[in-house]
Amino acid sequence: MAKDINDRITQKKLSKRTYQIFDLAREEKNFLALIAALFLICAIASPFPHVAMWVGFAIAGYSAIANDSIQTIGTFIASNSERKWWYLWLFMGLIFVGTVTYSWVVNDGDVSYQRLASKGFNEAPTSFTFLHLAAPVFLLILTRLRMPVSTTFLILSAFTTSSESILGVLGKSISGYVIAFISAIVVWFLISSLIKYKFQGKPSRWWMPVQWVASGALWYTWLAQDMANIAVYLPRSLSLMQFIAFAAYIFFGLGILFYLKGDKIQSVVSEKAGITDIRAATIVDFIYAVLLFYFKGLSNIPMSTTWVFIGLLGGRELAISFAKKRQKKKVKSTKRALRMIGKDLLFALIGLLVAIILALAINAEVRNEVFEVLF
């Protein structure tokens, strides 16, 4: 009798999960159709290098901006949600055009601020495999799952010709996470009293231009770091027509992103405590911009700005929870913050694992180097 009851309960659970899977597939049918179409396009285009590089760039451009929007324009969108989307788009879009134009002119056609000049990335690909083009499609899938994964690891690792370059990117990214995490804790502890007494009620009008300046500076420093993730598919020196196609595509892609208000991945920012307050968003953007500017000058090795960002938000969240616990307002706030930090870090590590698997599957040289070390 007890066995029959247990069997019925198990069957009900299985039926419920089956219905949930079908419901999810029905809700995401358009997205799943898009992914299937992109995989098919990647398979068709990969044997033709001149076509493949633009297909890879187009998918990488969309997926990288959709994922990485949380880092730079996520707080900007969250704190300006009441403003017209096209105001925000034109502001950030024109900064993008100016930033990449400067790099293109000064660096002889290079739009990555020499990030692709470092060892392992300095040669433009002359041939492409299916996985080269499919790497940003995997990023789209992880983005849809609200995972703040590293675009740098997921895309650049597919093109590296040396395991040493992967280790260089990993080392710089981990140091970025740690420094951002500690910096956020220190800063928020120092200004916690100021926030408590001054960040009450409606923000003064002068906060808006200050935030826009801070967000614009952050956007510039982020572009100088992360354009390498998109430009890696293209020649290291773009002609005038190639540059116009590159800039126009990203500019109008940003318009779509602002129209959708950050889309699914925006929840990674919006769930953080008080981040929709323009004053808190301005402080986050300013600290993040300073950190990226520091790492920009440190070396031309690419790094994961995503790891810096989640380190910054994680440290901030932990500092806020400690302050609340000290004031005996919310005893559970520290546990909540640690869960949030752990979740973001877990998703980032998942992205790193996928990137390493792609790098090993695509690059025979990297695969041989790793096998020599392990065996």
C-alpha cells in the first residue's frame, strides 16, 4: 500500500516536471527557434572565411552587448527607468561611436585599443570552425538564463593560440574580482553613515548630470577593454567601409537593448539593494570606472570585466548587509548577500568552464599544451 502511494507521488512529480519543461519550451519557442537558426547559419558559414568573420562578429556583437549591458549600462538603465529610452541610447551610442573612432584613427584601424595585440590574439583568424562561430550563441543561451558570464573567456578563449594567454586573462580577471570586491567593502563601510543620513527622500537634481558623467566615463573604459571580444572575428586593421559596418551595427544594436530596457539579464542588477537609486548607481559606476581605468593602463592583456563587476556588486552587497546586521535591522541580510554573491560567482565559473571546454575543443595547440602538463 505504502509503495503504491510512493509510486503515485513520484509519477505526479514527474508529470509536473514534464509539464514545466513543456511550458518553458512554449514560452521560449521564439528564442529556441532563433538559437536553432543561428546554429544552422554557423554551420553553413564556417567554411567561407570572408562570410564567417562577419557572421561571427554579428552574433558576438549582439550577444556580448546583451550580456555585458549589466556591467556598464545596467545601473544606468535601472536608475533612469522613467526616462525615454532613446535619450539614453543616443547618449551611450554617441560615446560608443566616439570611443571606437578614436581607437581606429590612433591605432591604425584597430578598434580594440590594442587589446588584441597581446600574445595569442595578435593574428586575425584566416579560417573558422563551427565552434568559433557558435561560441557567442552559447553566450546568448547563458544570457537568457540570466547568467552574468564572462564574454572575454567565452569568446576570446576560442581564438587563443596559447594556453599561456588564457592563464594571463584568467590571472588578470581573478585579481580584478578580488580588488573590486575589497574596494567595494571598504568604500561602502566608509560612506555607510553618509548613505544612511543623506540618501533619504528624493535625490537632488544635480545627481542626474553627475550620474550621466560617471556612466559615460564607465562606458568609455569598458569599451576600451571589451571591444576586443567583438573585434576578434575581424581583421586587426579595419578599412573605412569595414569600420562603418562595425560601428553602425553596434550602434543600432544598442538601440534595441535600450528599447528592451536591458532585457532578461537586467535582473542581475535590479535585484541588488537600492541600485535603482541614482545616488547608489552613481557611486557604483564611478568606482567601476576607476578600476577599469587602472586595469586598462596595467597591461594590454584582455580581462573579464564581468568578474570585476560582480566582485564590485558582491562587495557592496556584503558591506550593506553587515551595516544592517550591526544596526540589528535585518539579521538574515548577510546570509542573503552571501547567497547572492555565491550565485553570481557560480554562474561566472560556469561560463569559465564552458570557455575552457570550447578552447580545448577548437585549438589543437592549446589542447596539446594542456595534455603535456597533465600527462
